[in-house]
Amino acid sequence: MSTPVLVAVSHGTRSTTGRRTVAQLRLAVAAQRPGVRVLAAHVDVQKPALDDVVARLAAEGTAHVVVPLLLSTGYHVRSDVASAVRAARALGAASRAAAALGPDDALVEVLLDRLAAAGGRDDDALVVLAAGSLAARAVADVEAVLEAVRARRPPGAGPVTAAYSSAQTPTAAQACADLRAAHPGRRVAVAPYLLAPGVFSQRLAGLLDEGLADVVAPTLCDDGDVDPRLAALALRRYDEALSPVVSPLAAAR
């Protein structure tokens, strides 16, 4: 049996930089596993659409695993990805869905490394900015990341809180303002829990301009700077989906 294709499905963005960065992540995945064919797909904004990619593979009789390049188990994972896989299976294809990338220790490590490289300090009050979702599971995923960030900071480190770009509150501006008021004299840093540059990350420059934040880190993947740990994580999700033993993480999803 041939090695299943890895369908790397991202949200999609109108940002040229964001598109290029996600493409770089897919290339990094392929480079780490030369024997696996990696295809692009999207759930919104961009083409090719996930449904079209999976339908084509199903028509060819090509086994595949859909790996969400998404940080939380929100609507797109539970609806779009699941629906595409069901449709492919209905056509007789060997189709599997992998878990979302997050939450995972690798994401937390990359986030904190990005923050440190941007000038963040342990004594900063920290805002972890997520995209936001109406799905309770996605919100819980972000909370898990928040707890992991807190656990990795040393005793006496600054407070850590979440903010959201959509669907939930507080916004990044609100969270920064609240931390300024609650901790006068302490610097405020923002660590975007966002996979790649796009509409949400573009808004963050205003936090510096308005004096709401002292440090804003780049997204987890940055143009020309894709951390190999993220590509390895995508491949780990691919392997988990193909494993005959369901891992506790996969079972929980």
C-alpha cells in the first residue's frame, strides 16, 4: 500500500505574507518527511478548497490523512475537516482526520522562544493572543496553553492572561489596558498564539503605537522563519492518525 498523502489544511488568508508563510510550513513538513506527498488545502478564503482536494484524492483511490494546520479544535476541525473525511469514506477512500496542532508543548515552547527573541522578559505582564472561537473546546484548548505558559515561567514572573481577536473577549487592547491598570510600572508583552501572519497579527502594531504594549512577538511561523518543531508537530499528528493504537490525545478529540 502506498504511503498516504498528507493534506495540510489551513484556514486561508488574504494576506500575501500569510499565504507565503503557510506555504513555507508545508514545504518544511515535506522536507522533514521526503517519502510523504504533501498537498495544500484550505477551509476558507483560498483555493484549493479542502472538499475539492479530498474529493479528487477519493476519486483516484488515494489514501490520505487530513492534518489541520490549526491551533485549536474549533468549528473548522469538527465540521469542515470531519465532513470532508466522511465524504471521502463514502466514496470508498481510505481517509483519516488528524487532530489539530494544539494544544501541545511544542507550540508553547515556540511561543515563548518567539517572545524572548522579541525582547520579552519573565517579569513582563503577558497577553497570549488567540484567534478566538465560539466552540467551547477551542476556548478550552487556549486555556490549556495559557496554563502551560504559566507553568513554564519562573516564580515571581509577571501575570499571564488570554485575549482574543474574534468571538471572545477581552480583545488584545482591552487585556493590555487591564494589565497596565492592575500592574502599574510593569511592562506589558503580547505573544500571538497565531500560526502565521494575517489580518489578526496586522492589528497588533497598533498596540505599540498606542503605548498599550511594550513588546509584541511575531506569530509562531514568520515569513522566512518556520520553526522545524512546528513541521515536526504536523508530522506527529499525521503519524498519530495512522497509528493503530489511539493515543489519549486523539481519543480526547
